[in-house]
Amino acid sequence: MSLTRIAHSPYTLVVCEKPNAARRIAQALGTSSFKEISALEIVGRRGLPPVFSVVDRNNQHFVVCSALGHLYGLVDVNGNRSTYPVFDVKWMPILKKRNRKGPKTATRSVQIIKSIFLLSQKATRFVHACDYDQEGEVIGYNVLEYACKNKYESSLRAKFSTLTDEEIRNSFDNLLKPSKGLAGAGRSRHMIDFIYGVNLSRALTQSFKVSNDRKRYCNLSIGRVQGPTLAFVVDREMEIRQHVQEPYWNISGEFEKKGHIIKVHYYQQKISTLSEATSIVNACTNEDGKITGIENQKVTFKAPTPFNLGDLQKEAYRVFKFSPSYTLTIAEKLYIGALISYPRTSSQKLPASTNYKKIISGLSKILFLGGTSNNESTGSRGTYTNLAKSLLARDNLSPNDGSKTDPAHPAIYPTGEKPKGKLKAVEVKLFDLIIRRFLATFGDPAISGHTTVTILVKDNYVFRADGKKKIYEGWMYFYKPYNNRSDVETDLPELHEGDILRNVVIRMDKRFTQPPPRFNQVSLLEEMEREKIGTKATRSEVIETLFKRNYISSTSTHQRKNNGIGGIETTGVGFAIIQSMRKYMPSIVSTDLTRSMEKQLEHIESGKAKSSLVIGYAINKIKKAVVSFKEKETEIGRQITDAVISTQNKHQQRVLGNCPRCSKGVLKIIRSSITKKRFAGCSNYSSGGCKAIAPLPQKGSIETIDKTCALCRWPVVKTVFAGQAKHHWEFCINMQCPSKKQQQ
DNA sequence: GCAAGGTC
């Protein structure tokens, strides 16, 4: 341990939230002597956040250390997961891994805490320099209170919103008092979420256990964010089921001028009765039209805004069909590879201090060999060389910043670094999307011309024809493979007011009103954003949890409509959970809990309310709910149990689906007596000689999800690897499926 | 094998 090496002079210990921030802060503060000390020298362990020793402009000595997000979390003092209610909780170092056989092993958090403790021993002053938000305040509070031993009150707070040299130096020149209110509010938030979530989750799990005589186990959960999110899906499901289709009629037709066919539609989009529609069609059939108006409009589309995490997730879903959590996982890898900036941001703004030209010329050197299908690279030059050139030729570059901000991080942008190793195909895809989006934010507005022609038939019936033409490509040049608006131009011939058009045909189509579309992963995420539940970094995880618990599932292929692929529907379990919660703890499934909690926390923050009282109130409420829940335990359990068991049975069945080859048998999971490996084979093999066969992964559980591949009609199944339920994987079992060829 | 929130 070489604490002696840094402790020649008295120093201020600076506590940061994450290693990156520590490095930036040390760089900004330090003058010439910038020293990095490995954790190996402090606690004898590698792989922990580095510590920096710097001397600033005023010759003050700083030692900058870092947490790794939350190092402390709440634990149930009792520790028995099957008892509830539990109100006796305390803050403890987060222990993630434990040895299966032996005692708990010290984790990374414990090692970091130990190293910060040692550094704190010789510090004369403490600066809290975590992100300036509620969670950041808590992270620093816990480090200063527990690791540094009661130093929060005497510490000073560095307040900055971006990690630029200027802001950091400025914040250290103007250190504030710690925000006790903010820390109290944050810690209360943890407490309330724990008390509600853990107690109700245990209550649900227990009720299932007792009502099936403890034969089966099913992990059920609910919480302040899970509850309302599940309720969104359940309520939408109800709306869809209760929807009554109403018919309406659409009238369209074709006119002709000098051999050009012009498609027209009746000005009124929906005609509600058959008689009205018929009378219009009858009246207009074979009647020529006269142009009474031509309106030309120039429509401009501003460049897109820089990505924040939500925007990136939406776009990656739209163009690649990546689920939001998958996108975050890939983005994290790109971030760790130093290819993009920090992805968990809600900001749509790029800092003015960014050296755009440097990044862009860096990007122009990147070349994806056969990576993206859509580069316009020429010869051996980089994938983005041409795009970069056209931007670098400009005098000044300013991105089209959006309105959303983030206290801790700028929008997502590529760093301009070249990938060090070979990227996976999905990483290339997401990286390409981020690069092109970044380039496109500097582009000019795109302009297209829209023409609306009004056609009158028998002086009484109004039809319209629309034309669309690209006038100026602007930013779309950079974002080409991913442009949303259809590039299809609808051409109109040259037309003038007063022109007579020959009537070719007028027709009507019967349509029906549609129920609202099912949520997909992205629209559910958007709903959570709108209702302000969860955070940018956790929303997609919560959706994954609902899948993992079998509360929600992807709709079967044949049911896919409206919003296309990946609709989410609720399962029987999801229904049962929401029903029983609505009965016994209605606030947990509505967004009210979040709303009222936020209000209480604001009061704590401003000093108007005491956190102990707010938490006491929450405890009281949960106590009452738990009592009435326990009384009805068997009754609730029965409701949930039926749903759980039928879902479990469904998932455990060995039949994967109908055999697409012989259409008589079913594909079943079979274990080979020779190789002991499992595979899918047709039940019609011995009697009918059907040789349909497909390999299956040998590890993990295989679940049927009532889904058939859209391309080859073979069953689609889901595998979950033990302990990694988050990363379940759906695939068509047919090795010859065209979808597998497309992916190569 | 319980929440939600940080970060790797």
C-alpha cells in the first residue's frame, strides 16, 4: 500500500460517482502533476477505479477517487425471504456475488469501499463531486457517511452539469454546502420503493405457494414501476377486447389526363353509412372531373436532434427491430470500447465545446468491411469519407440540438475513435446508426414539395389528388439508409386549373374501425416516459422483468397487425396480478404512488417534511394493505395460481408446434438415446415416416411461445439460460429458414 | 428466485 506516496502533503479527498468522471475532474483540476494510482497499491486488487493525485492552480493537493454507482443498498435485516412484512431494513455494501459453498466473498463494492476508507483516513477535507441529482447525492452521501465515517455534513459539494474543464474548475472555486434535503429525499425514495416492492412481491409469492400446498414455486414481483407498466398493457388489452367494430366506407378512384393516371380520394375520409357511400359513387361514376384548385406547398424537415438514450432505442427498434434493452447493452459495449459517449443520457444537446471537426475527420477513417449493407464508400476509402468531406468543407458546424437536457451527460455522439478489434454485426449496425445520426444533425433542412389538387365532379362532389416531390435532400443525405419518410415520390402530370379529367373509375371499400394497437417494446417505453415512471436507464429493464415473470408476452405471428411486429399482450398471470392488486393495493398499479411520492420527496428536499414521517406514512399504508392481503391470502392465491399453473404447463410442454413438412404430426422435443442430445422431431416419424428434424440448443430451458415463423412456418421458440432470464432469445428452429440466410 | 436506481 503506498498511501504514503500521495500523502506527503495534506489533501482534499474528492468523491466521484464513476471512474470516467474522476478522470475528467482530475484532469480539469490538476496542473502539471497528474498521477494515477492503481487500486493495487491501495487495497492490493486490480480492476478497481483508479485514484488520481493532482495539485491545482492554487497549489492545493487533491486526491480524486470514485465510486461505481451505488456502493450501498438496502437489505432486509432479517434476511429470510419468505417472511413478510419486513420494515427492518438498513444500508449495507452491495454484495452481488457470493460463493455457493463457502462464506460470502468480498465483492468489488467492498474493495472500493475499503480503498476509499483508507484514502479518507489522511484526508483533511472532503468534496462530494457525484452527479448533481438525487441519486448522485445519495451515492456520495453513503460513501462519505459510511466509507469515510460521518463526513457528509462537513463535506463540500461541487455542483456542475457537464464535465468541461471550465465548469469543473468553476464548481471547485465555488464549493457549496451538501444538500441534506436532497440526500434525505433520495434515501427515502430507496426506502419507500423497497418497502412497497419487497413486501408486496413476497406477499404475492407466498400466496401462490400456500394455495398450491407448497408444491410449486413461482417468483412473483410487483413494484412502483412494474405495477403501472403492467397495468398499461392490461388496460390496453381490455380496450382491444371490448372494441366493437364499426363499419365505414372509403371512396377512391382514378382519373386520366393525356394517358397519365391520377389517383384520387373523396375529400371525406370516412363515410359512415353504406347508403351515403353508394349515392356518392353512383352520382360520380362516369362523370368527368374539373380541376378547381392546385395548391403547392414547400415542406421543410429540420435535421434530426442528437440522440438521447430513448431516441436511440426508438430508432434502433424502428430500423433494426432491436429491443430497447438490447440496444442499451450494445451501446454500452460501444461506450466501453471508447467509440461513443456515455449512452445513459436524456440530453439531446451536444456541448458547444466539442471539437466536431476532429470527430468527423476521425470518422472518415473508419471503414466497415462488408459491415453495413448501405455504405456509399468508394474503393478503399472509409465508409463515411464522402459524408465527412461535405461537412468538413463548411465554415462552421452547429448541430440541431433538441430541447431535452441531462444534468450529467451530453447527447450520444461518436468519439471519432476507430474500433480497436473487430465489431460484431449488431455493434456495427448500431454504431453506424449513431454515426449517421450524428452527421445528420449538422445537415440543412430537407425540403419537399407537396401538391394538392382539388377536383370537382358534377359541381358537387370534391375529390383530391396528392403529389410529392423531393426538392432538396439536406440532412437526409447523411441519414439515407435510415430515413423514415418514404422516398416514394408520387408524380402528378402537369395540371392546370380548369383542366377536365376523364373519369376512369370510382370505387368504394368497406372498412372497419380498429381497436387501439397493442403496445410494442418501444411504445410501452414511451408510455412510461410520458407518465414519468422509471428512469432512462431502468425502463427497458422493467419491461424485461415483466417478460421474465411471464406477466406479458409477445403476440403470436398470426395476431400481428396494426403496429406490425412484436406486439405485447398480457398473460393470465399478468391479468390476475393486476386484478388482485387493484383490489388490495390500488395505488401500486396506478401512477398515483409515484406522483404522491414525488410530492413528499420534494417536501423532504425543501425541508418542509421530515423523511422519517414520510417513510412512516408509507410503512403504515403498506401495513394495512398487507394485513388485508394476508387475510385473503388463499383467495388471492387461488386466482393467481390457476393462471400461473396454466402458463407454467404451457411453457413446459414438449410439443413445439405443428409440423410444417407433413402437416399431420407435431414437432416435439426428443432426446437422442445415442448422443443424449436433444432435438426437435416430428411425431409422425415412426408411423408416417416424416423426417422433419431441427437441432436445439443443448443448454438452457426451451419454452414454447405459440409462435410460428413468418417466413417458413416452423415453430419459433424461446430459450432462457439459467440466471440470464434477462437475455432470453427467440428463434425459428428451422435451420433452412430464409431468415437465417438474410442475417449472414 | 423480492424493488428501483446507479454503473462495469
